[in-house]
Amino acid sequence: MHLHTPRLLLRWLCPDDLEDFLEYRSDPAVLRYQSMSPMSRAQAARFIKSQAHKALGKAGAYQQIGIERQSDGKLVGDCALKLRAGEPRIAEVGYTVNPAFQGQGYATEAVGALVGELFGRLGIHKVAALVDARNPASFRVLEKLGFAREAHLRLSYFDPIDGDWFDEYWYGLLREEWGRGG
Ligand SMILES: CC(C)(COP(=O)(O)OP(=O)(O)OC[C@H]1O[C@@H](n2cnc3c(N)ncnc32)[C@H](O)[C@@H]1OP(=O)(O)O)[C@@H](O)C(=O)NCCC(=O)NCCS
């Protein structure tokens, strides 16, 4: 896949991404609100290898899409995409940007392009995302793109780092809402 935005290129991860990928995927702070653990070099290399996809949109499993900055080819983050196993017309997304490059609108630009592709070329009906209620940067990205907060799940996630239960929000965007402006 090759999806261009004004500043970014969304494409599959490749072995040359290892150093850039490790910069943020080995950082516990980045993964704080994601159900993932920091990766070692070997784990990251294996993970990138496992992401050799041919086509976008796979039911029941996450696909990780690299976010490359066009100006210098740097991998600045990645998006995750999964079509629901039982209902592949509903997609779930996630996203991560290297802290060194956060706050520049990259996540919004990348997720916006991915969502456009899902509603356009893939004919997806709805895009959803589950976010930790303590992670406003994440739900701000969704709200800027026009997603609605559809559910507040009370104490539904046990965070092993804090040893306690926390709230989560489900966000959703319908195809007919896309492009109305967030
Ligand atoms: C969530 C994340 C991807 C956002 O990446 P980003 O490239 O900085 O996002 P953007 O610049 O497009 O937008 C971020 C928005 O959140 C806002 N924001 C950032 N931190 C915030 C905070 N603590 N409180 C409120 N808003 C915050 C920014 O101001 C910006 O909104 P604005 O454009 O209205 O000013 C990034 O913070 C990240 O990788 N976090 C760690 C991984 C993660 O938690 N991913 C989400 C789980 S699915």
C-alpha cells in the first residue's frame, strides 16, 4: 500500500524501519495506554517481519501500517488496523507517533488518510477505536476527525502497571459522517 498525504506516506513496515521503529516501540511511556509491552530489538525485527502484507484490510487480525515522513523518509509512527472477525465492514484503528514528533498533527493526518481509504476504496461501514480515558491526546485525534464518543466503559480495563481498573471510551465514525468535518 502507498497512501500519500501532504506530509506523510502510509505504507507497510519494512526491515529498514527497525531503528526508527525501536526508537518509540521500546519506550514504555509510549505504550502506556496501549495493551502492548516495550519491544526488544529481536522482538521488533520479528514483528516487522510478521507484517509483510499484500492487501489492506484483513478480518480478525491487526495490520500495522508505517507512517513515513516524506521529507526525509523517517518512520515517525504507525497505525494499526483490524477488520472485525465477525463483521469485517467494521474496522478498528490504533495509532502511535514517536514522542520526538508528536504535537505536529501527524497522527491526525495519518489516521484521516487511513479512514478515507477505508470508507472509500474498501467500502467500510464504520471505523471504531477504543481508548483509555486517561489518554486525551488519543481521543483528541479522533474528535478532530469527527469521531463521536459512543460509550463510556466504566472500570473496564485492568492496568497491570498501576494495578487498578480504569475507564475506556469507544469512539465511532460512520461512513456517511466522514468528510462532514470534525
Ligand atoms: C496519541 C498520539 C498518537 C497523538 O499523536 P500526535 O501526532 O501528537 O497527534 P496530533 O498532533 O495529530 O494531535 C494531538 C492532539 O492532542 C492534543 N493533546 C496532546 N496532549 C494532550 C493532553 N495531555 N491533553 C489534551 N490534549 C492533548 C494536542 O494538542 C493535539 O490537539 P490539537 O491539534 O487540537 O492541539 C500520540 O500522543 C501517541 O503516540 N501516544 C502514545 C500511543 C498512544 O497512546 N496511542 C493511542 C492509543 S490507540
